[in-house]
Amino acid sequence: MTTPLSRDALQAVRQVPLFTGLADDTLALLTAGALERSYPRGTLLFSEGQPADRFYVVLSGWVKLFRESPDGNECMVGLFTRGESFAEAAMFDRLGFPVHAAVAEDARLLIFTADHFLTTLEQNHGLALNLLANLSSMLRYLVRQLDQLTNQPTYQRLAAFILSLCPCDAGQATVRLPCDKLLIAGRLGMKPESFSRAMARLKEVGVRCERNCVRVEDIDALRDFADGGEGRERAATTLNGTPVRSVASAHAAR
């Protein structure tokens, strides 16, 4: 007997681009065979070359996809968190998993088996067309991500990432970086040293980082900064009313 998904799991599933806009009864068909599982950090979910007989939705925590170089080093391919899915493309082409997947931070995952998912698609042509449309939307999302990685400065990418961790309706926030900074740097397409420089640049808009704890004094200013606006000038008198010198003026004073 299949256990119904929790309300929290259903909320996370609705955030996944693959399932966007699906009616309740349609979503129920697809999730009927899904299983919720919790995994500790470091768990290997699958290895490159194994049969792609499932895909995952992240309910909480973080999962990394990576490949191994001949010298044994990891090459980051992707980093996924709540409301994101991974490995579905491999399930569709049945060529095996092209990468390794491991839990980067303790995670709760929803596992969809290929047999149930594909059988449901075969029996519901309208559903298959809907999912094709959503896959097209996912492709556009990936193109936007690629555009961000290739055209945005590193500090804007990091600003956008920190914003994604902040409450939408708050004026300021303290958030915890959800995983190792090296992994975040890999997700954002930057080197570790670039990550450190980008974090230092965000001090201009009242962002302070101590270990994995980040304090954002003005979320609107950070949002403006991430969008390439003039958040630097707006935030120059933040931090409890005390003027903050920009990086440029700090260098000029040296």
C-alpha cells in the first residue's frame, strides 16, 4: 500500500518546473508511486553508468551531481535544493546515469521510479503533452542560468544566490549558507578565491559573512545590487546609520 505524500512534500513538488500547472488529479497520478526518503550527508545516491531507473525531487537539504577526473578530483556538474528535480533526463533516454549523485547536506528526497512514471505517461497522452511543454520551460530556465553564469559578474551571482535564501517579505535577514562554500562556488560557476572576493564585494550593500552565517542588512539593496542597479549607493549609509565606505574608496585611501 502506497503511503500518501505529506503536505510539505506536495508543496515542494509543485515548485518543480516539470510539474508546474498540473491539476491535482494529474499530480496525484504521477506521485502515486513516489517514495519519501531521508539521507545523511555523504550518501551516494547513484554512480555514473548505473541504470537510470529513477529520478528525484529534493524536499529539503542539498544534493550534488559530479564527475570524477582521471586523477580522482571531483568536477561539479550541479547542485540542487528544495523544489528542484534531477536525473529525469537520464530516465527518459535510458542510457544510464551520466554522472554521480551524492547528498551534500542532510536531505529528504522524493524518489520517482521510471516504470511507474513512464507507464503513467503512456496511459495519459494529455499528461505527456503537458510535461513536454514543461520540459520546454525547463530548457528556457537552464538557458537563463547559462546566461547568468556567462554574463553576470561573480558578485551578482552570489547576491542572487543569497537572495534566494532570504524571506521574500523581510527587510533584513540572517541566513545560513546551506552547504560548503566550495560547493556553492561550483554551483555559481566560480573559483573558491572568486567566491571570497565576491563575498567581500557584497559588504558594499551591508552583507556580512561569518563562517556559514550571512547577515543581510537591507534585502532590497541586495536585490537591486543583484539586478545590476545602484544598490551600492543606496546602501552606503546602512549598518545602523553608520556610513560605509565602498570598496573603491577603501582602495583609494590606501
